[in-house]
Amino acid sequence: MLTLVGCQGDQAPQTPSPSVEAFPDPPQVAGPLRVELRPALREMRDAESYRPLGAPRAAVVDEVGTAPSADHTSWQTTVRFTTGSRVVMRQVREEAAGLGGVVLVTVGDTVVMVATPPEISPGRIVRLGLEKAEAWSLVDAFE
């Protein structure tokens, strides 16, 4: 909440102006958005670099959004996929889990998300425990 109070010289403060709520709505992206999923391994020399394995598999995102956790101490970002993408999601998740790897979500040549197998369930990827800026940036990456 933001309250503005004015003061001029030796005069008493003026009556506060009405307060203004400064809480923008969390970002959301509506689909359909075509993405590719593929298992990958982290590069040993660079924790932020990945080695994709196998051919990318097409999937369709229905919606991406973020919200504060129930206790308001962190944020969660959820990527919901269309029903037709569930088989591909299951296959890629199982491959990544079997390799001890991750799943890359790409749009074109850009990696928009890296998910661990436990974050992937039928029809969605959920990232928990994020800082607000990280959660909002993750949603924005899908735009």
C-alpha cells in the first residue's frame, strides 16, 4: 500500500491522500503454444549447460501461469499441456529419469524451461519454491 503525505515548510502535514494498491496481476500466457520436449544431461563443466539426447518431441502448451504459494513465502509456476501431449510428456519424463537427467522445454532454438522428472506429472510441469522474479520470468519466457 502506498500513502502520500505532503508537507510545506513549518506547516502541519496535510491529510493523507487516498492509498493506492500496487499489486499487478501475475503474468499468464494462453496457448496453444507449440514447444518441443527432450531429455538432457547437465554438462559437467557448466551447471547451466545441457546436452540434449535424442530427437525433440512436439507438445502443445495450453497455459502458463504463476501464483504465490499458500503460505505466501514463495511462488509456483505451472505449465499446463493439452491432453494430446500427455503421452509425449510421460515418455520424455521416463527417459530423463532413467538417465538421471532433466527435460528441456524449447520454443524454436530457445530453452524456455528446464524441468526435473519429479516436477513433471500428466499434463503439467510445476516448479515450486521460486522467488517472485524467477517465477514471473519463467512465464515471460513462454511469450
